[in-house]
Amino acid sequence: MNTPPSICPRLIKACAAVLQAGPSVLRTPAMKADADAILFSAKSFAAAMLAYYISLRIGLPKPFWAIVTVYIVSQTSAGASLSRGVYRFAGTLIGAMATVAIIPNFVNDPILCSIILAGWIGLCLFFSLLDRTPRAYAFVLSGYTASLIGFPSVLDPGAVFDTASLRVQEICIGILCAALIHRYILPKPMTGQFTGKLSATLRDARRLAGDALAGTPEENRQDRYQLSLDLLTLQGLATHLPYDPAAVTPRRRTLQLIHDRLARLLPLTAVIEDRVHCLGIGDGDDDLTALVGDVRAWSAATDTDDGKTAARLMGRARSLQTQRGADATAPDGAVGANLAGHLAEMIGLLHDCDRLGQSLSTRWRSRQAAPLHGPKRASGYVYHRDPWMAARAALGSIVAILGGCAFWIGSAWPEGGTAVSILGVCCTLFGNFDAPVPFVVKYIIGSIYGVLISLVYSFAILPQVTSFPVLVAVLAPAFLFAGSLQARLPTTFMAMGITLTIPILSGLGTAYAGDFAAALNTVIALFAAIGFGAVSMSLFQTVPADVSINRLLRLSRRDVGRRALGGAPNEAHWASLMIDRTALLLPRLRASGKAPADILDDTLRHLRIGHAAGQLRKTVPQTKGEAGAALGALLSAIAACFRARRPTMPADLVGLDQRIEAVMAMMGGGADKNRSRTLDLLIDLRFALGSGGRAKQGASGS
């Protein structure tokens, strides 16, 4: 058939357009995510088949555990896969040892044996919830390894050592294969992902500082909350860096120094923003307004600063701080001096972040740390840990497992051991969520797909397979599909339901042994356990979002009171702890449907009050006479106010503000060498309490 001449040029142009647009289409985030998911799935499947082959060759009786292990430990980056494998090995080994110690000694008393096994699983969950780092995975594995080995072994306690030994071998093979494949076959280093995220966070920090100087509170509010989440994300990524295959990984101390400066910068921008609004910066043409404008221009600059501009701006800020602080008759003297001092601090923090960020790619070493403007001592990220909430979740899992054991013992169900072992896995695997049921539902959906696929494989496809290459070929479609789902966060738990069900239910052992009755019993046990787990977790392990929010706020208020009494950790530790709590509040506020602005503003206010109160407590011994006594009484009043169970009322704030004003008046006429520092902290405290306008008037009168 002849093509009309008019169509040919249009066809050629269309083809050229498609070819020209091809590279840009492939570079879109969606296409890149798909490509990464496909690559991850292919590597995971290759590792699983390698582990399965090795397990078959050395004669392990249940080689499907090696396949399951590969999919459990595999992560999208090489470093995370290796670290997860290390934690899984440690957890599996400890869990197996605990099972060997428990089962033979207590198997003759089923009730006591159930209590001890459930108690061990709950204890492991408790420590995993307290740890809150990727290392917590080792505790999770210690718990559910005991569940997987222990409960089914009750019927044959004499073989528990052999079972535990074989399980450790199978899991080690899976870990080794996953680590090798993800490390050496087209590895995806974690270091590149981390440095990219860090660079974006440092740029956001500069923008946050510029917005504070410009006086844009709504934009700043969102940026501050996002910065708290970014710091939590960076900490999670940094945990895997020691396991990363990159030639050079960032030094731990450098990362801690960067974190400490970003953690201090977050509340400092709110401090500066308050002063800018109070003084009406931007409406005049004085030295302070000019300094604010120059600092804002410097923070917005994208070129690399050699340090001279930052040093010059810091010198101007310190000079202006001294001038304003010495002129007590100036209408805004003390507050202006306070702002100038905070500007100098912010310039130093931003400059330190730039230098430390550059050091990650230039092999910068500690001998060059002296020019840093901030503290040389590194504190690093501090996690919020709540033993009471961890104990609540652990107790809920113990109650659920004991309930399953009671039904098993009372009914003498032959598959009861399998069901309770799956129940223990669910309680530990999903126990770190406030509301685990939605994730369990996703796992159930995946398990349904896994069961259907497994039945097709078991009784229609696998009986026809006669060689290992053919087996690999027939397994590939299901596992490649499930692996691509596992690489995407929204479908990770559904993928786990598929990848954990197919190897076990299909009976991928040393030889084909299809048994429909046994498979049906296992399916019933699986869904009975998961269903009972969902019900029990909704009753005993679910924490309403409002309860979590209120507890975090109550603990923050309590710690403000402790800092006012001098019993809390240092400033860097305090700032990092409160930022972690802010990061924990954000997802819970979204789940509760509440407007996050007011609650998160309260958290930031608690951070600022605690920072000022803790530093003021250190100045009390150096403040002599009546002013020292009044300052101590003020801090005691703050402690009483914030440690009370009821929220702080406006009348409380007015009373505290009056006390602060009285102390500032006493300090104003004295010649104490710490007078300027104490006045600065008192101004910080007044602004943090929300009485910044009065602080301006009181400071000018002092």
C-alpha cells in the first residue's frame, strides 16, 4: 500500500519529536521511580534465587526461608540492605538462642511456656520502640524469631535446637546473598542520596533565615516544621552510611556538628522574626535596619562565601550590640542589642553549615575546626523516648499473644502453633505504629494475592517443573511484580504479604510436596492469626492521635519546668529533643485532622522558653543580692506553671511577665558583670512567653 506524500513529512516530524522528547521523559521523577523499582525488583529476585539454589545444594530442609529473608532485608540502597542484614542476623541469633533456652525448660507447662514466650516477645518490642533508630530492627527480629521457632516447636521440643540452628543458617544465606547482589550489581549508594538531601536542607535553612529577616511568618512556620522532618530524615539515612559502599562517607562528627547548628537555627529564626516585628525593622534607615538588609542579602546569595563577608557582618553585629546595649536611654536599646547579638549568632551558624557541608566532599579534617564560630563539641540528634508508651504497646502484644495461646490450648487446634507464631510476628512487626490496623489491612490484601498465586503455583505450575532454570522462569513474574511493589512506599506492606506468603505456601522445599489439605490448613491459620491480630491491636496497641499529641505536649511542658529548675540536659540536647518531638507531632496532627499551626507553635514556644530558662538558671549563682533572689523565684514560678497538669492560662503569663519586668528593673541599675547576658536572656524569655511588645517597653525603661 502506498503512503500519501503529505503524510510522510508529518510522520517524520512526529518520530523526531518523540525521539527528541524521549530522554526528557525518561528523566521525569515518575519514570525514574519506575526504573529504580524495576532494578530493585530484578536484583532482589536474583538474590532470592541465588539463596534458594545455595540452600538446595547444601541440603537445608526449608530453603524457602532464605527466599523470605532476601525480601525482608532488601532495601533500595546498598547501605540500607547491608545494615538491615546485619541487624536481622543479630536479632535472629539472639531470638534463636532465647527460644532454645525457653522451650525445653518450660514445654511441660503450656501456660507458663506461653507466658514466658509472650513476655520475651513483648520485651523485644519494648526495646525496639525505645531505640527508634534502624537498629531497632534487631530487637524486632529477636521477638518474632522466637515466635516463629518457639510456638510451632512446642509439639516437638526435642528438635528445637536443630530447628533454630537450621533457621539461622537459612537466614544467613539469605542475608549474604542479598548483601552481595545489592552491593556489587549496579549498587545504589546511600551516600549520594544523603548528600543530596543534606544540600537541599542547607539551602532551605538559608531561605528560612532570609524569610525571618523579611518578616514572613506564615512561610517561616511551614519551613520550620519541614526542617524538623528533614533533620529526622537525615538522621535515619545517616545510620546506614557506615555500611555504604561509597569510597568516602561523611564523618560522623561532621554530621553531628551540622545537625547541632541546624537545630539551633530553627528556633533562632523565630527569635529574630519576633524582634524584627517588635522593632519595625524595614521602616527606618538606621544601622540596625541596614544590617538586617545586608544579612538577608548575604543569606540569599548562592555563591560560595570565603568567610570574609560573614566575618565582616558578624563584626558589625557585635559592634552594634555593644553600642545599643551601652546606650540605656535609647528607646529600643536593649531589644536592638538583643537582635544584633542573635544576628551575629545566626550568621555564624549559617557560615558553619556552609563550611561543614563543603567539607563532606573535600576531605576536610578536624584540624581545620578552629575557625568554626559555633561550639566545637558535637551533640548530634537526640531521639524522644517514652518508656510508658513503649510499655503500653508491649503489654498489648503480650495480652494478644496470650489470648491466642489460650484459644490454641483450649481448642487443641493442630494448626494453633502456626497461627500463634504468625500472631507474634504481626504484633512485633506492626507494633511501632500508633494505629497499626491500616497497615495490617494492607498486609492482609497482599496475603490474599499471595495465597491465590501460591495455590496456582502449587497445584497447576510447579508439578510440571523438572529443572531449576525452569523453576526460576516460572517464579519470575510473581516475584518481579511483588518486588516492584515493595520498592514503593505506599505498597510496601502489601508486597510483603505476597513475598512472605508465596515461598512458604507454595512449598518451595527440596522437592515438590503438594498437599491441598495442609495448604488449606495453613491458609486458615494465616488469616485467623492476622484477623485476630488486627482486632487485638485495635484494642490493645492502638493509640489515638489525640492521646499521642497531648502526651508529647505534656512531656514538653514538664521538661520546660525541669529546665527552669536546672535539672535538664544542655542546650544542644534540649533543642534536638524538641525538634524530634515536633517531627513526631506532624504526622499525628495530620491523622487527627487538627490544624497543626497552633500546636506546633506551642512546641516551638516550649523550646524557646526552656532554652532561655535553662540558661538563666546557670546565671543565678553569679547574680548577687536581691536580683539573684528574684531571678531564682522567677524560675521557680515558671517551673510550677509548666509542670502543672492544666495548660498555661493568660493570667499565668501576665504574672510571669510582671516578675520578669521586676527582675529586669533590678538588673538595670546594677553593675554586675553578667548584667548584659542576663538581660538578654530575660528578653528572650519575655518574647518566648508571648509578651514581646511589653518586653520592648520594659527593656527601654531599664
